[in-house]
Amino acid sequence: MWQRAVVDVEAQRLVALLHDAGVGRGALVALAMAEGVGVGLASAGTTVAAASTDPGAIVADIEQELRPRWVMWSNATAADLAKRARHVDLCWDLTAVHRILAGGWRAGPGRIWASLTGLPPEESEDRAATARPMPPDLFSTAEDSDGGLPGPVRSDGRLDPEWVAGGWAAGPERLRQWAAVALRAAHLQQAALAALADRPTAPATARSESAAELLCAELAVEGLPMDRLTAETIIGGFVGDRPRSEEEAGAQRAARDALVLRHAPTGTNFVLRNPAQVRSLLRSVGIEVPDTRAWRLESMRDAHPLVADLLAWRTAERFATTFGYAWLDQHLGADGRLRGEWTGSDGAAGRMTASAGLHNMPADLRPAVIAEPGHTFVRADLGQIEPRVLAAVSGDAALAAATRAADMYSPVAEQLGVDRPTAKTAVLGAMYGQTTGHGAVALRRLEATYPVAMDFLRAADVDGQVGRDLRTFGGRLVRMGSMSGTGISDRDARGRAAAQGRYGRNAMVQGAAAELFKVWAVTVRVRARPLDARIVLCLHDELLVHTPVEHCDAVAAVVAGCLQDAAARWSPSADVRFVADIAVVSRWSDAKG
């Protein structure tokens, strides 16, 4: 495998070399590329390199002819391709797979390699996996391909920090060697996944999670369509006109505060941005609360006019500080697309995340998310996904039977002998570890009616309480952390253990739901592309697909079909039904829910 590089070879010649080496659809081909330098490739049968000012074009030709599974150190490579409108269908993302195997977020190339070769991690190996290539210099030029430079693996078995920092891109020969190391890492990861005997779906999870990183790279480039004028009008309705100076912004802030503080007793002064002082303000009008969380205040909206004004103030303050004019200016491009960085895993249970407020944008801003002329949105939202996933991963036949209904809470309510809202509260409480309050009686009935599902959650709870790491249905490691500690009281220790138990039971459901969601999303990504449709938002359990108007019905059918195919491939039980609310809308706000 460590043969000499083939440099300055045309793309079709590279295709022929890979084909002769046995590369076909789905075969691993490791990729290292650097703009203006070239491309390095490694497969089971050959390693090659080529100098090129447009390495993405070479990748595109190989993709068209062979359709391999591209091995990448991280989605930084996918992002480079997406920025140049080069798309590949399949990949093996070493960072994504490392996060499955090892849990957590830290995943630089050095850490990945150390983990796979049995070496303890070092702090220096936490360097980001997205390190950009360093420009060639006098000592390592793009033409240097004689193989005389030290390799990426040091004598102690670790990756050379200079290579990890971007030195891998100094020339085609280095690109070839970097690709060869990536291929070796992929093979080691495949072996590690295969060794998870109690998680036979782990290799499939690695493939879908890798494809999710391709989707993330494309989401960052594609952006979310948003109408600036509409967005500014919405923002202005909460915070006023765009301030022309700091003094004007301060006056607007004071005016917002005054609408709340008018309820305070004469001669008092409270700082609304201090939760303790907000509690004191509420106490001054006879309202005692343990905290000032939004849901708690919402339940007390009618207790005093102050509460309603305080809730309105919080919304306005959020727009002023987080989703205001500055946010719009920073993230909304001149092309009318709102962009942020995306990643396929949050480092915990595995949910997709995004920056620029794409994952926590206020619902009030949704009317500004408008499809471009000639286009519409196909919006799809998974229905009751977590309890359906619980039925699947726990193997509870009785709960699986309830999923056959479009609204599974109705048959659950009938089984428990309670109304639907109480049944829903009980099921959600079981998954989130809420065992008191409304639904507690129904929760006890859940134990008798769905014992397999409840035992599944209880086992995760126990593991979490003692700090035992968990693995989701798809094989992702969820680190629980050590429960040992000094200087804490028994009461605090019990509270910490209970919190970790609640986290553990929810992570097993939420993590599995995230895995199913991504299988669905990456299937839609590939099958909708021939219809010129693109996913522009993944929000927890929701997809927003930007679609040419003439293809909207076909894309809606694709989205529905992809869910059924994804569920059939992912779900351990054919008896569990998964449903989605699918609608064609011109504005995001037009969708229900």
C-alpha cells in the first residue's frame, strides 16, 4: 500500500488506477486535498497523488465514474467540496465515527489516531480536526514529491503535530501519505465497530452519521432562505427601529425596562437581567417562585399584570440581544440566505447542532423564512418520535402496538384509563425522569402496562446514577462521568446521581431518535437532489426542503418514502410505525406545529 506516488496524472488516469485496484461503488477511498496543491488518494489496492489547481474537479470525476465511499478526516473536506458545488454521495467521516466510538466532542486527528492505536490522548492532540492546510513554503513546496520528508506518524506512534496542524498539505506526496493514514484509521474504526457485539447496527450508524456530516457541510453552504425586509419588520415590532447610536440603543433598553418596572413599589429599583432581583420584584407584588424559568412564569401569567409584562420583556430582550439587527447583519447574506456552521453531533447523545441561531430561532421569526421565487418548502415533522423510538429500542410489544395509531397517545390513554393529556405527560415523564406531579398516577400504571419499556428506561437510569457509560441503540458512547468527588454533601451527591439518572434514561431515547432522524435526512438528501431540491434546515425532528414549485408533490412523496425506508433499515421492530406531518408551504410559519 505504501507505494510511490503517481504525480501529475489526469483525472481519468486516476479513475483507471483506482478501478484497476478494485475500487467500485462503496469501496473506501481516502481523500486529502488542498486547493492549488493537489489531491492524495488511498484505497486498499493503491495510493496515488496528483498536483492540481482544482482538486475538487478530480474528486468529481472519480465520484461520477466509481461512486466510492470517501474517507475524510472531518467535514472540512466536505465543506471545501460543497463550496465549489462538488457533491459526493457516500463518505466515512473519521471525526464522526470517533465520536460514536469514544463519545464526547474532542476529535482532532491526533486524538483519533491515538485512540485507535491504543495510546493515551495528550492535550496537544485536541487540535481541531478542521485545521486548514498551511501554504507551501520554501522548504516544502507543492512540487516536492520525492518522499524524502518525514512521514505523518512519529517513531513513538503518534501523529506529527506539524502534519496535524496543516503540514499534510505541503505537497502531493504529503497528501498521499495523509490519505494513506486516513485509510488505515478507517480500517481500524471498522474493526472497533465490528467488535461492539451488542450493537450490531454500529457500522450502519457510522455510515449514516458520516453522511450527515456531508449534509452539514451542504447546509452551511446552502443557507436558509430569509426575507430581510420581513425579518427587520418583525424585529422592529419587538425592539423598535434600528438604533443609530449606542445612546439610542440605551434609550430603547430603558423604555423596555420601564414597562415592567412600573409595577414595582415606589422607591424600589430592580435589575431585570438579574434572576435573583427578578424574584425579588415578583415577591414585592405577592408572587413567590423558586426560579424564573419561562414555563413557570407562563403558568402564572394571570396572577398579576407584572408577569405578562415580564414575559413580553423577555421576548423583546431576546430579540435585542440575540436575534436583533446585529444578528441579521452578521448571518444573513446579500443573497438572502441565513448561514451558520453545522455539525452532525452535539457531543452528547448525538443530535445535530448549528450556530447562528438556526436551532433556537424564535418562532416569531418564522414568517420571514420564505421560499425563493419559483420555489416552495416541503416541511416534514416526525410525529411523537421519542415514544415511538422507545417502543422500538426497548422491544415492548404493547407499546409498539400503540404506535400503529397516527396519534399513539390515544391508545396509551385508553390502556391507562386516563385522558390523552395525562397519558402524554406520563410517557414524557417516564423518558425524562419526571416521577412526581401531574401524571404521576398514570406513570405508575405505565409500569404495569408497558413493563419492558419501563425496565429499559430504569436500567439506563441506574447506569447513569452510578456513572456507568451508556451506548445508544446505534452504538454511540454516551459518557456519564465519574460519580466520585470530595467536599460534597450526601444530599448533593444524591441530587447529582438523580440528575445523571434522568440524563441517562433520556439519552438512550433521544440518542436513538437522533440516529433515526439522520438516516432519514441523509436519504432525503440523495433522493431529492435529482428533483433539484435541497434540505435547508434540520431542526431536531423536522426537515425543511427547498423545492422547485413544479416538483413539490414529487418531493413530498420522496420525503414520505424516505421515512419508511429509513425506518425499515434502522428500526429493530417492524411493528413500530413512524409517521410525519408533511406539508407544502411558501413560508415556514405556514406549517402546523
